[in-house]
Amino acid sequence: MLKKPLFLRILLIVLICAADILGATLLIYRWRENGTLIPSTQASADLPGILLQDLMILIVPIIIFVVFFLALKKDFAGEMYLRIKGKWRWIGVIVLALCLTGVLIYHLMTQEDTVTAIYLLFYYVFIIAFWEEFVCRGVCTYLLKNEKSIIRFIVPNLLFALSHIFNYSGWGTMTSEYIVSFLRHDMIVIFGVGCINQALKEKTGTIWIPVLLHAAWDFALAYK
């Protein structure tokens, strides 16, 4: 895959990101129309139902995971930065895990629904943060690993930012005013955050630092 022309690899990255976000978006909009969508902040109302719903949303990322696992084989964990090597990396992971624990304790103290608070921890770590980081900062940057940093950073993180256009609208109607506002404000911020996460991944040599940082941020804002 890495020997293919750059434009073909960029096209593959676009297709991967499009399949990921559009697959999830089509399901969410369909459930919303049918009145069967379960918000993550109401997990305790139907825990098996929301777990099944979230696993269905992950069908495309899981397929991507399997394809690259089979393609890379023994190099998979290393190329996807799934290992944690070195004392300081482990310390960083532990500190971020403690931050997540602190956020969980805060939510348990301030929210009556403890089941949902616990589920949200799982949701933001394993449903949102891990898979977003794996697809964008793992698979997509791997396909550009031999390119200049400006290409390696801009392409996947621009697509990462653009993929948030649906959920930032609350899965509502996509008006022209909203799209312009998103492109001018939210997209720039998300792109910057994506670049920071990628820099952290490359600097620390592990994807788990950005995964936990990503999850801690989202989890802290879960009830906003």
C-alpha cells in the first residue's frame, strides 16, 4: 500500500474516513427518524440496547482494523503505535487514566444516574476515542508515513475535523448557515486538536496517550 502513488493513498484515506463517518451517520439518522435512537446520556434506560447500537456504529472501523491486522500481521501493533514502551510513557498513561478516574468520580458525585456515568466512561474511551484515534492517527497516518510532515498532518486531520460536521449539529438538519459556521470555527479547532494528538502519538510512540487525552476531554464535557 505504501508503494502506491500518493494520490491513490490519499484517495484511499478519503474513502476510509468517508465510509467510517457516513456508515455511522446513516445509522444514527435512521434511528433518529424511527424514534429508536438512545442518547449516550440515557444509557441506563436500555443498557443492552445502547451497547448494541454503539457496536453497530463501529462496524466499519472494526472491518478496517481487521483488514490492516491481516495486511500487516506481526508489524500491526508497532505500525499502529499500540504498544507502550518506556517508563515515562507508562507514567503518562497512568496519569491520564487517573484523570479519567477523577472525572468519573466527579460525575458519580454530581449525577444521580450512576449506571450512565460508568457507561459513558466506557463509551468515550472504547467507542469514541480509541476508534477515532485508530482510524485517523493510526491507519490514515500509516498510509502517509513516508511523506513530509505537512502532508502527514494535514490530510488525515482535515478529514478528522470534517467528519465531525454531523454530530456537532446534534444530528439535526444541516443548514447552510450551520455548515458555514462549522467550517469557519469548529473545524479549525478540531483540526488543531487532531494535529496535537498526532504529534503526541509520534512523540511518545504510543497511540494510548492521545486516546486517553481524547477520552478525558470528551468525558469531562459529557453532560454539557
